[in-house]
Amino acid sequence: MSAMLDILFNSTTMASALRLAIPLIFAAIGGCFCDRAGVFNIALESFMLCAAFFAALGTYFTVNPYIGVLCGIIAGLVCASIFGLFVFHLDSSGIVVSIAMNLSAWGLTTLLMMLFWGNRGSFVDERLISLPTVHIGWLERIPYVGEVFSGQNLIAYLGLLMIVVMWFVMYNTTFGLRLRGVGLNVHAAQTIGINTVKYKWIATLLSGAFCGIGGAVLPIGGTSIFSENMSAGRGFLAVAALLVAKGNPLLAGFFCILFAYTDALSLGLQNLGIPAQLVETLPYVTTITVLVITGIRTTFSKGRRSSQN
């Protein structure tokens, strides 16, 4: 029992959870803007995967991980622009475009791996360096807290900050009010003179930029490796987090950390003799469980309101 509790709550597990949560947090925050603007975008997986590749490529050629992050952001913006072009101007279905982009991203990045590096699977090189970690002296002196939060890279701290900043932008600014208005009733927003297409474009580009940062962290956030299909479903986990959170960045950040925590538990639970195949399903089982509970609560709330009326 004590061994189990140690695995559940030790600082190493918590620090790993935070590190694993950062890509999810950035993707989910970006997706929140699409959700609140009424844009059905489940192409976050493709945004992240393309960003991961170009972040690795940029770092490889410049030996500068921050330029790699910039390349990831640009890749995310390009993917978002492709999505927006098809959905907003060619009147394509967001679902179909998202599925097509998610399927295409894997093949495209694998092809580019072959073209630039001559192999597929995984690529490791001394020029593919990771973002440096930041050690905060006063924070490290705080027991447990310092072990969890100090020693992360700069993007990790930016991610935690963005949860609060983007929540404020969403719910306490004119831009956020208009964005949510577009999502709630696009025709009413048009009636009062809001350029709804403009706000949908801004939301989509924001999702691309944030997914670009999240995707960039995957190869250069500490691993210094790019592997085929590196996003590995993280974009879908981010979509699940933002849907459960109903587009609220604060709640989305919480669920991202929860999903990442279950992922961080995997190695420790395997050491207790639990089958690896069972442990690897834990993050996804947690996601399904949260979605089911949220769905039941929503249905129950709607039923109560209907009976009261």
C-alpha cells in the first residue's frame, strides 16, 4: 500500500505529469478558441504532428531550439490556414477536413523524414537539442513544490501562465465577448455588425499557433528525438479536454494535467507488476470516464431544467 501511495504522489510522478501536460495544455487552449467561436475543429492532431516535425527540422538546421519552436508555430499556422480555407471559403465540412488532415499529416511527416534524414521510425542527432531547463533558486528551497515545478523548460512555465491569461482574454475582454457571441449565435452576431468570419479565422489561427508550440515541445522539450507519428493521439486528448471543459481554458488545463498524470503513472505502475498493456490504456480510459461522467451530468441538468419549465 505504501509503495502504491509513493508512486501516486511522489514528486517525480508529479514533475513528469507537468512535463507531459504541456503539449496538451497548449493544444487544448488553442482548441478552446475554436470551440467558443463555433468552429468544429478536431484537426489539432495534425497541427501538432506537423509542428513537431518542423520544430525538429528547424532545430536540426540551426542548432537553436527556440528557432525550432518558431518553426513549429509557423507550421501550426500553415495547417490552420489550410483548415480555414477549406471550411470558411470553400464551404467544406469541418469534420471531413479534420479527418483528412489528421490522416495526411502522418504520411506527410514520414515522407519528409525520408527526404531530409533518409530514414523513418525515429531520428536522433546531436544537433537536435532540447530547450534548456530553468532552475529557480527560491522555488527549489520549497520542499516538494520545488521538486515538481523547478527544472522545467521555459515553454512549460509559459504554458501554465497561458491557462490564466487566455481564460482572462476569453471572459474579461471585448474580444472574448464577441468571440463567444459568434459561437453562441452567429446570425445575431452578424446582425449587430460583428464580422463573424474574421473571428472564426482568428480563433482558428490561434489554435494553429498554440498547437504549434505544443507540437514543438514534443521533440525538443527534453527528448531530443523525432519519431514517426510523434503526436500519438495527443491532439485527440486535447480535444477531449476542451470539450469536457466546454471551451473554458482553466478547466481544459486541469483536465490536460489529469490526463497527463495518468500517463505519468504508467512507468511506476508497471514496476508494481501491473501488465504494461493495461497500464498504457489508463490515460484513454480516464478520458472516456471523464467524458461519460460529464455527459451524464449534462443530461441530468437538462432534464431538471425541462421538468422545472
